Amino acid sequence: MSELFIAELRRLQWERIAQLMAREEVAAYVPSHDFVRSATKSSVCSG
């Protein structure tokens, strides 16, 4: 199998997982939320 084909299969698999997580209301990790929290903690600690 080509790398492109494998990548497409993985993408489809992750789409199915994301749909399941949304349906089951599973908490999802969002990296941008960590940045906001750490920035807020830094400004509170240094202030």
C-alpha cells in the first residue's frame, strides 16, 4: 500500500473516532486550551 493510501485510511479512522467521541460526549483534548490556562496562571503568579 502506498503512504498516501495509508494516510487516507488513518484519516477516515480518526473521523470515525471523532464522531463516536462527539456522540458519547467524551471530553476531547484541545491544545489551545492548555496555552490559555498556562498563560493565565503565569500572569496571575507574576502579578
